Amino acid sequence: MIVESYEDVIVLSGALRSNFWDTIHTAISLLLKRHPSGVIVDCSGITECTPAGAETFRDAMEYIEEHDARIIVAAVPAAVMEVIKSVPHVRSQLAVAPSVEVARKSLDILYHHEEEGKPKRKHSSNPKILVCLATGTGDESDDAAMRLGSLLATALETEIILVCVLIVPRELPLQAPMAKQEESTSRAIGRAHAFYDGKDLLHEAKVERGRDIASTLAGVMEEVAVSHVVLPLNDDELDHEINAKMIRAVLGKLNSEVVFVRNAV
């Protein structure tokens, strides 16, 4: 097995017949220091993988989970993936991108908006207004939530935390690249930054991956003091049951004041 690196990519090539994690770990640690947006492991050059070699990816998963590391495996040959799938836990939790380009785009989108959204002024000591941008509800519903969030933040003299929830289907690993949804998330946050910059309101942004909106926001609120949560509803008349289900879940999990917003029709 040969391990090479360039820029933010670690390239594996040759036969993977034993657990090679210690060597890969060293390379990853060095690259993560230079590339905080994340590291890509390019597996396109792996010519053979045995069950013992596949244990490398189990150790990689444990490292990612323990350190919340930004690492995406890319371009895994089909034959290698079949062997990896035989390793318990890894088969359902390994985030794999079809190519290095897709993996880099996924990492860049999340890192770019986290850095862009960091406040450049002093934080308010008051609890924040959490404005959820739920990808899929539509730009108009997001706009309505952003407007109400700005009114609350101005009245309460506090700042806004934007949380764009990227819902990942349960059959996929939580960190799996999702190009279409990530692009939608990127556009939503970009529009929100422009809106709040125009009003000179202090705000920051987070992209959070989760299985549902309620539990994802609950996780955010364990780390951030929030006084009010503003949530957009889907304005499609056919989605009343979807809205009702989301409302029940949110009210069951969040302890702060919650305001649900629907765009005027």
C-alpha cells in the first residue's frame, strides 16, 4: 500500500491487505492542520482489499466520530466497497463521495459558510434568536422566517443564529455528500447573509446535518442559549400533514418559545 498526499488529498494505491490506519492517521493529522476545511481520502488507486485491510476504514470511522473530523472517503472501487461493506458499523456509516471533486465541494460548502457566518463584532450576552432555514420549504417561507427573526432580534437587542438543517435519509451515513441538497443549503445561507448584512444585524450561521428538524435543533440548543426559535412551514397546501408532524416533533423536543411562520398567500 502506497500513501501519498497533495493539497487536501491523501491518495491510497496498491493492495490493502492489512490495517493501514496508523500510517494514514499520521498523514491525515498533518493535512488537517494545514486544511481545516477537511481532508479527502482518494481510494481510486486501491487494487485489492482484504477483510483485514477493510479494518482500516473502521478505525477511520472511529477517529472521525471521536474527533468530529472533516474527512470524506472518495472514489472507492466497487470491488473494494463490497469488502468494506462486510465490516460491521462501517458499511452503514462511512461517508463516501463518488469522486474527489464531489467530496471537495461538500467540504468547501460547509466550511465556507461556517467561516462566513462567524460574528465580526462582540457577542450579545442575551440568548439568541434561532432562525431555521429548512431546505425544501422554499425561498418565500425562508424569507418570512428571516423577516420575523430580524424583528425579534431588534426588539430584544440580541443576535441571530441561522441554522440550515440538511436532512439526511436514515439509509445514508450522516456525513454522506449530497450535492443537490448542499447546493440548496449554500444558496439559502448566502441569501440569509445578504439579508441580515443589509440590516446590519449581528448573526452567525451553522449547517447542521440530521435525520429530522426537531432533534437537530435540539442538539444545537444544547450548545447555544436560545430564547426564541423561528421555523418556516411548507406553504404547499398539500403538505399540511407534513407541517403538523414537524410541529408536534418540535414542540415535544424544544423548551424555548417557538414561532412557526408561513409565507402570506
